Amino acid sequence: FSTIDWDKYIRKRNYVSESDVCKLESVPLDFGDYHPLKPITVTESKTKKMSRKGSTSSTSSSSSSSMMDPLSSVLDGTDPLSLFAAAADPLTTADGVRKKRDKDDSSALGSDFEQWSSKRGEILARYTTTEKLSINLYMGSEKGKATTSGSAVSEKVRTRLEELDDLEEGSQKELLNLTQQDYMNRIEELNQSLKDAWSSDQKVKALKIVIQCSKLLSDTTVIQFYPSKFVLITDILDTFGKLVYERILSMCMDNRVSLSDNFSPETVNDTAKETCLNWFFKIASIRELIPRFYVEAAILKCNKFLSKTGISECLPRLTSVIRGIGDPLVAVYARAYLCRVGMEVAPQLKESLNKNFFDFLLTFKQIHGDTVQNQLVVQCVEIPLYLTLYSPAIDWILQCIAYRAPEDYINCAEVWVEYTCRHFTKREVNTVLADVIKHMTPDRAFEDAYPQLQSIIQKVITYINDFSLLFSVEKFLPFLDMFQKESVRVEVCKCIMESFIKHQQESTKDPVILNALLHICKTMHDSVNALTLEDEKRLLAALINGFIKMVSFGRDFEQQLSFYVEARSMFCNLEPVLVQLIHSVNQLAMETRKVMRGNHSRKTAAFVRACVAFCFITIPSLSSIFTRLNLYLHSGQVALANQCLSQADAFFKAAVSLVPEVPKMISIDGKMRPSDAFLLEFLCNFFSTLLVVPDHPEQGVLFLVRGLLNVIQDYTWEDNSDDKVRIYTNVLHLLSAMTQETYIYHVDKVDSNDTLYGGDSKFLAEISKLCETVIAQILDHLKTLGKEETLKRQSQLALYFFNTILAHGDLRNNKLNQLSVNLWNLAQKHGFADTKTMVKTLEYIKRRSKQPDMSHFTDLALRLPLQSRT
């Protein structure tokens, strides 16, 4: 055979023309403008095959304008697809296709959508009854099972119409006194009968069964069982819908290859389209509203074969059809079923879902009408129980509406939460928050709704000012967890803290409040980093400090200290918070002293030492040197007030050792400024404290004063600064006060040096030596100011030193008296003295001279001339 030239023996074929010859004559169909009840014209085409020799064919057509059903050629069992079905059951043939598409349809909704199948068992278990039930079981004839292939078309149509009329006009048998289980068994039998009729190509019988079952949904005789009845009947409807869809789908198969998942109506062949359209025509001829609605809804998905807009056009129409159902319970479950099938085929079409819900709201008032009320009286059902029957349907409708709506749902929740907070209890608020969490958590939908979520939090804290109540709302803190973006999370925490500080009138120790606010404050604290602005740090610290100030455990001082210790560990990056904690602990130690006055037990002393230790450990962690200096001084004063002398000495020594580290320039509100004035202020306060600090028996006389003077002497001062002399002048004030027999002030139960030394001559001699040293330092500095550019400073310091001697010196001493005169003259020598000040000072001296034992001031006044600038 290899030597034969085969291309000369192959017939040249035109596949397009051959295909056209084999096709039936097509009839144009208008899918956009039809009415199911208008007259139908059916064209029957007959093709007579001639012998292959002639390869000819003749076609004749006849038409009739009578009511003829195009579906008859399919149902008589002689059409090509029926013959194909007889050879291979479409349920088996398309099994793989069905499984694939079912999977795809389910995944279209996503795993975050709770399927109806998960609710089915719960409904059946909840809505039960012990009353007897009834059912209308189909008992019709088998007229339409077989029709000879030679029957006329009109005969086929009449036969099928008679079958439907037979069903409509009472070919049913009513079964009474069924138990719930018997009822469920009968329904299952109907479901199986549907499958059997379909598999045996008895499509009319299958349709009759579905119509019969749908009618049962209009029966509310045993009303408390209705939700379960709905579940059972819609199972049959679902089966029917799948059978019809897969039947039409199988017609679209080419060599058993299915259409693509997202096929368009243009890819569906005319036979499948015509069959699909005829199913809708047949359903439209059902007389009763409820079965007509349910059966059409069951095959809603088949609209995909006809047009792209078929489903979107049918859903609003079917929604309107439900308005014709008078019983509100039956109507709401019809809406639930329409929403269910609508979500399965077109979850993106939300308008019909919303319309069904609002239609339900408009008709809900019907439950107070006479019809419903009389029905409830007859069945002895109370309104509360009756209302629970609506729950499964409403729950499903709302679930469908809320599915994948971050924007629609959250906008609604944002409004409703205010209504809930204003008019309901925390239980309802918790329910709303839980529902928001449920809807916004899947797929991290909350990330696109931060403004609305913030608004919800703001409304909640606006109307719930009792924070013990607020934090007892179980879902409040989990709600905060949805704020994953740090900046938004911090803003929410700030709002909560601002509300707490504003509305919390009394201190609290409620563990619920403390734990929640510690968590919130910790969130704010942890947001601080190297890039955080100082203003933001101050704001966060102020909010946290506001919280700390509101915490009080009363006289449970140990618990209070434990709280401060925990807060220190949590807020270590915010210096103002640490400062506040130190002040709070010092205040706690002072409160302990007041409460325990007269009861200096070891336990109390140990607690005070613990407070002191807290401060001593915390202060070095602060960055601001003047903050550390002032806190060392303040904490030392508190320790001294609590008779903790060694701890007080430790604080004061730490302050003395820190003075050399004071920089020349410090940052104040973002600007660099000289530190001399701040150091002078601190040292003046320090000197005032050192007056009452008793000497340590092992450290020598005035060991703290000597140490501080050495630090001042060694400190590098600015060349144009006179602060060192001003400090020495203030040291003279201190030394003068130390020489008094009784100091001007004392610390309760602390013996100062006036008591310890009792005016001892050696002690006074040490003070005198210190005075001579300090005065010598002052005079040396005045000499260095003799240059022309510093004469004004010399004049001011001379007058300042003069006033110090005038206030604290004994001017009966001739040397001191002469020194004061020299300083007076030096202040006026170069004409830089303020005349008004000099005049007032001299007048003061003259007034003092009139007081007892002050006659030496008269001589002094005579020696102090006033020089004019002329």
C-alpha cells in the first residue's frame, strides 16, 4: 500500500456546507420580549432521506397557531437527546461535570460564607412538634409516560396539558395523622420519587412532584414545625434545580466536554436554549403562586443559558412576586429561599437582597393583623414563640446581605451602634461588637474600614462613661485588636484614655479597669520610637500619667507600690511617666507617714525603705540632668521626713556628685539655653534643705556642705557669669542660719545640727572658717571685675553682697562694718548703681536703726553717702 498515491483517492469535503445540510431548520427566538402565557407557534420540520446515490433530501414544514408545547418533542422520548439519555443516563454521564461545577459554585461564595447546609441540621433539631401532620402525596395517573413516535404534535400537547390539569384538579391523596418522623420519611420518599422519575425520563411526573411539594409550603397548620418543613421541601427543590440544570448542561456538551466555567449564552447551542426556555414556559403555566414561585426559583441558575442579564432580571421580578403571599411567615421563608438561590448563582447582585429585607420590614406589621392573630389563637401559640419562627429566615437574609460588604455593612453598623449604646444594655452592645468582629475579621476586611471602626469606638465610649461597665463588655478589647495599623491603633487608645481622664471622677482600684487600661497605655507606650516627635511623647505621657494618678488602693500601700513597680516596667521609655511614678511613690511614702503617725512598726519602716529604694533605682534612668537633680533632692527630703537618715544622705550625695556633670547649655522646648540659672535655682533649694540635715557621725562636721562647696569651686563657670559668686552669697545665708541656737525650721522627729551640737564652739568655729573662705572667694571675684567692661557687674555684685551682710552679718563688728561701707562705696564708685535702689536701701537702714538694739545702724547710715550722677 505504500506505493499508492492516496491523495488522489480522498474526497474533497466542505464541512461547513455538510453541517448546514444536517441541521434542523432554526426558528428565531426573542429572549427579551416574551410572555409565558401568550400563544406559542411550533414549527415541525420533517426531513426525508433519499438513497445515497442521489444524495438528495426534501423538507416539508407545517405550522399551527394552536397552544402547542415545544417541550413535547423532548418529553415523548423520541428526540435525539432522549434517545441519548436512554443509552446513557445523564445523571451518570455528567456526574464528573456536576461535581466539578458544584465545587466551583460553592467556591464562588468563598470559605468565609456559612453555607445553608451548616444551618440545616440546627433548624431541624430546634423546630420540632409532637402534633400530627398531614401531607398531600402525588397519586396521579401515568398518562404521559409513553407516546408513540407517530402521534401528532397536537395530541402530545393535549396529553401534557391534561397531565398538569390532572395534578391541579385533585389527583392527590391526603395523608393524615402523621408523626414528625413519618412526615420526614414521606418527604424523603417524594425526593427519591423525583430522582426515579427523572432517571426514567418521566420529566412531567418529576415536575408534578416538585409542584406538589411546593404547595406544602403554603400550609401553616402546625406552625411551629414550619421552619423544619421549609428545610425538607427546599431539599427537593434543590434536587430538582440541579437535575434541570445538569440536563440542559449535558445538551451543551460536545463529545462530553463541558462548557468553560464562565460560559456565555452565545456558546450555548439552540437546542439547549430552546429546552431551557420551555422549562420556564412550563413553570409559568402553574396556576398557584407559591409553587410557581418556588419551582422557578429552583431553576434560577438555568437563566445563564439564555442571556447574560437573565438572572439579574428575574431576581427583582421574583422578589415582587413574593408580595402576593399573604401569610408573613410563608413570605419571609420564600424570601430566604430566593436569597439563597440568588447567592449561589449571583452573589454580587445585592439589590434584590436588600429589597427582600426591606419588603419584610414593611410587611412585618401583618403579624398584628386579625388573620395571624386568629391563627395563633387556634393553634395556641404565643407571640414570643411565634416570633422565634422567623429567626432562621431573617438570619439567612441578613447573612446574605452582609456577605463581603466591608463598606455597606460597616457603614450600617457605625450608625446602629449609637442607637444600641443609647437605648440598650451592655449585652446588646457586646452583641453588636461581636457581630462587627465576625464580619470584619475574614480576609482582614477591617484594614479598609479603620475610619468606621474608629467611629464605632468613639460612639461606644461617648455613651458608656462607666469604665467598669465598658471593660466588662466581653468583645470590647477583641474589637480593639482589629486595629492592626499602629498609627490608627494608637489614636484609638488615645481617645479611650482621654475619655477616661475626662469622665472618671473618682480614683479606682477595679482590676478590670486597671488591666484594660494598662494594656491600652502599653500600646501607646510601645508606639514610641526614635522618630516620634517630642510633642507626641508629651501627649502620650500626659495620658498615661492621668491614668496613674487615678489609681488608688486606699490604705493598701503595698498593693499601690506594686502597681507603681509594674507601671515602671511597662512605661520605661517615657521619661515624664517615670518622673510621675517617682513623685507618686514619694507621695505614697508621705501618706504612709501620716497614716502610721505614732506607729513606727518595722513593717512600716520597711515599706518606706522600699519606696525610697524605688526612687533611688529609678532616678538614674532619666536623661534630663536637672530632673535627676531635683528628684534626688525631693526624694532625699521625703526620706528625711520619714526618718530614713542614711537613705537621705545617699540621695544628697548622689545630687552633689551629679552637679559637675551639668552641661553649660541645655535644651529647653527645643532651644539651647545656658544652664547657669537652673543650677543656681537648684543649689539655693539644696542649701535650704541642708540646714536641717544632721551631720553623719562618721563623716565629719558639715560634710555635705563641704562636699558641695568643693564641687562648686571645681565647676567650670562661664567667663561672663557671676553665678558662682551669687551661689557663694547664698552659702553665707546657709552658714548664717547654721550658727543660730535654734534653726528657723525643722523636720519632725529629726534632730538637726542645732540639737546635735547645741551651739558647741568647735562647730561654730568650723562655720566661721567656711565663712572666711567663702567671703575671700567673693572679694577675689569682685577684684577681677575692675576692668571697664565689667564695672557694671561689679557694682551689682557689690550691692548684692552688701545686702547679704546687712541681713545676716553682725555690723557691730568693726571689720564687717567697714567691709559693708567699702561695698557700698564700690557699688556707687563708677556711676552704675541704681539711685532709686540705693535710696530705698538707705531708708531701710535708717528705719532699722530705730528698733531696739539696732543703734549701730545709725552710725552705719551716717557712713553711707549717696552719690549723684551729675
